[in-house]
Amino acid sequence: MSTDKGTITAYERAFKLACSQLVAKNPSVVADLAAVRYDPSAHRWHVVFLGEEYTVEYPSGQVNRVDSDIDRPRDPEDRGVPVTHRILMLHYLLKASGTRPSGRLKAFRELPGGDIYVAPFTARTIKPLAAVFGSHGAALVQAGTALGGHPVKVGHYGVVINTLPRVPLTLAVWEGDDEFLASANILFDSTAPDYLPTEDLVVLAGETVRACARLAAAYA
């Protein structure tokens, strides 16, 4: 992800806009729709994102990581909670519809507007996933499990990760050999658009791959 000043400003603007939209929401209703816990005495939601717990203040939208005993490697450039993570959590709370995951998987192209974003999606998620795990598929399952996921029979190695309470992603790799190059895919539950817009799903998938890659490097 680009970190130039213009991009940072754009992300910060998106975050501030999302914060302003929280005011119109009933926090208890949001908690039910998003399958998160709301603490009315502290005025905050508790959201599990990529296996870690965060609090989101209502109505300010401030996001904080909850201290835990989990020893998990993080991006050394992260200071506090990355703005992309904050945006994803706020957008999830704002858009949550309450529909439960169906178990029906869709390719990215099948999502609303997926054809428009397929190039950045492939560059940000599929290519790095294949590059990191194409010859180490078992490491993907290990990393995904550490993020709270579980193995599935998709590809040579596959894992489902609940990136947010009602947004499971299925990551799969097909290991390469002398004849075929390694390949990968990320599949979405059919209800994913009920919780995040397609552009956000690109970012979410990219952050999930990055998290898996950091864990795999730490375990190596």
C-alpha cells in the first residue's frame, strides 16, 4: 500500500467521514447487526479484527487495540492502529446488515463492481499470496489458524479466516511444480457485500495476506 502524503490524507479523510456517520447510529442495534459486543457504560464496541480485539468508541469512532497476551508480530511501521484497519472496522459497523454468512463462496469478479477492481485486487492479494505461500502451503494454514481461522479443502492448502465477525475470507494456494507455476485465490462469502463495499474488500483481503505473511516469517 502506498504511504505517500496524498494517500495518507485520503485515508484520514475517509476515516473522519466514517466517524461523523456514527452519530446517527443506535449503538446497540449496530452491535446486534455486526455481531459485536457493545458496552453501554463505556460507550464502546468490542470488535475482533484479524484475530485481535479492538475497541471502537461511540460516537467519536476512536479505535484502540485491546492489550492481550498474544505474542504476534506486527508491521514495524505501524504506530497505533493503522488507518486502513480503523476505516475497515468503522465501515463494517456502519454497513452491517445482520445477515449471517451463507457458506456460498464467490470469486472476486462476482462481487458488485468486481470487474472494476480486479486488477488492483490481483496485484494486492493474489500475486503476493502465491509468491509467499506457493511453495509453503502448510505455512498458510498455520498462519491462518493463528489468526483464528481453520483449514478447509480448497486448493492444495486452504484456510477460512473470520477477518471480521461476519466477513469470512477463504484463502487457498495450489503449490507449483516443474510443470505448473504456483497459484492462489481468495474467495468471499456471498454476504460479504452486506458488510463492506467491494473497494474495502480489496483492502481487507490485502491486509489479511500481509498478516499471514508476517506470521509465516515469524514461524519460519
